[in-house]
Amino acid sequence: MSSTYKYELVVCIVNAGYSQNVMESARAAGAKGGTIVRGRGSANPEAEEFFNISIQPDKEVMLILVPSEIKDSVIKTIYKNCGLSTEGRGIVFSLPVERTTKIKEELEEPNE
């Protein structure tokens, strides 16, 4: 599916201690970098049963802004290396970015 947005925000949530694995995977797929935010997860037993995993409370959230053309590659590479079947127990998804301003030229020119 083709995106009408120039950029996508790839979001990955993993158990604490696995953010470096995510960033290495994202860079291997063409991402330039990202931001790591520490957090705590909360889930009820039904969510753990639904995903068939044990939810660890300490989490790291990676926010990675990428050109839309490489989003699928970034997501697939992250999930392969850091997804639910790995020790990081990561989930990854993207959100369209409608507007940006003053993005470094490494990512291209900003939307007007």
C-alpha cells in the first residue's frame, strides 16, 4: 500500500535493555537514528493471555522517523530481530506524519 505521507513514525516497544538491538536493526534497514524513551508497561492477565507472553513492566520505546519509502523495510527488520518471539518481546508499528519542520537534510527537505 502506497503512502501519501512523506514520513512515517516507526514506534517500537521492547523490554528494557533491548533498545540498542532495535536501533541497530533500524539503521541496517536505512534509518538514520531515533529517540529512546523509558517507560513502564501495564497489562491485565487477559492481555498477556491474548498475546501469549509475559508482560515485563520496564519498557523502552523507540521513536524513529523515516521516509515512507523505507518504512516497511525498517518495520520488518526490527520485528525479525526484536519481535515478540525474541527476548526483547517487541511490538512495532508506524504512524503517518502529516507535517514536519526543520528535519535535518539527512532525511530530506521538510514538508511545506
